[in-house]
Amino acid sequence: MRKGILLLVFIILVVKLSAVGLTLNTSATQNAANGLIFLAQSPSGTSLNPAYQYQGVESGVTYLFNFHDLPYYTLHLSSIRNAWGFYLGGCHLAHPLYKETNINLSLNYRRNFFAVGTSLRFMHNRVSDYHNAHAFIADAGFIVYYDNIITGFSIKNLTQTRFQGYKLPVVLIWEMSYSLSDNSSLSLGLEKERNYDFSFKIGTYYRLHSYIALLSSYQYEPDRIGAGVKLLPSPLRISYSILTHRYLSPTHYFSLTYGFRN
């Protein structure tokens, strides 16, 4: 009974927050890293910063907050030709009463130490017996590479799009990653949305073995802890992660990645 009530409350929140940019992680790697994308290579990183490049195919599945009535499916395709990167990503939240589909098309360009990119997102939202609507949203970002440091900045909803009469939020995302060694790295991040405090993030990556890597992260405001493991039988990447929530059950995530050669 309690779980059913929580599920109903969450669906109501999703309906309301769909108009204020409810952000969901789109891979097990993002789930483990609280959205820090420079810790471990993954095609899904382009969904958070359009300038990010990693060539491959990635698919993922999760039950949001461990509610089996809220399956979430993701797919990412990324290709690099010379200095140009092309990305197509999609995610689908399925529930009998609420469905949301997002399709993301990105183009980016990298020249030596600098990369820039832009993306166009299509969001379709259907609530049973309530509404059936869609919107187009544009994002932009850049990344700077210097020695062992990577830093990037992106703007979500650059066009300040409105949806169902609500103004979708403009979200600013910054991240800096430092490679401590060939097998380890540390990332710091900030995320800011209007009328909300800064969200601070820190994450680590450590490759225990040529076939095993660990990720961990912490986010402040709101407090969330992420952890995950990646199996690395090249060219495959098999990932599992868990991310806590202050009030709801943790989200478990599985992803499978196949990396192409550049």
C-alpha cells in the first residue's frame, strides 16, 4: 500500500516536473557518477554536454527508484568522422498512465585542445486522459583539453522553450576532471538551475584491473551517493550502478556499451 502511494505521488510529480525539466540519468555510468561524464568514457556523455565525443553504441535499462511500474530504456549511437562527431540518443519512460520519450540529435567538432557542440532535443509527453504534447529544445556546450585536465561547460535549454504553458528551466552544467594516473581520475562538478541552489558533485574512477573499473560519487544539494562497477572486456563495456535518493528507494542501472575504433 505504501509503495503504491509513493508511486502515485511520484507520477504526479513527474507530470508536474515534466514542465520544469525533470532530469534523469541516461546510462549506468551517469547513474554511478551523479552525472559527471568525464570520469569514464561512454556515448551517453553527449546527452549532458553536446561537445562530448566517444564513438560507440550504448543501451541501458532501469526501474526508476526501484518502482517496477516505471521502466526506463535508453539508447545512444555516436560516430566520429575526422574531427566531426555525430550523436543520436533516445530514452523512453513507460508507465500505463504516463509516458515520455526524448530524442536527442547532436553535432560537435573537436580541434586539438578544444571541442564545441550543439544539440536539438525532441520531447514527447503523454499523460492518460490528460494531455499529449511535445516540444523542441536546444542545448550547447564546449570542452577544453589541457594535459591531464578536462573541463567543460554546457547549457541545457538554450532556447528557453516553454512546454504546456510552463517555461522549461535553463540548466548550467560545469565539470572539471583530472587524471591522477593512467588508471584513476577525479572529477568535480557544479549544476545550477534558476531558483535553486548550486548542486555540487565529486566523483572518482579507479581501474582495478584491465577488465574491472570502479566509480563512486557524491552530490550535495540534494544529497545523493552513487557507485558502480564496469566490466571491460574490450570492445564491450558492461556497467552496473546504484544511486541513492533522500526519500525514495535507490535506482539500480544496467548498461551495455560497444566501442568503435576511430
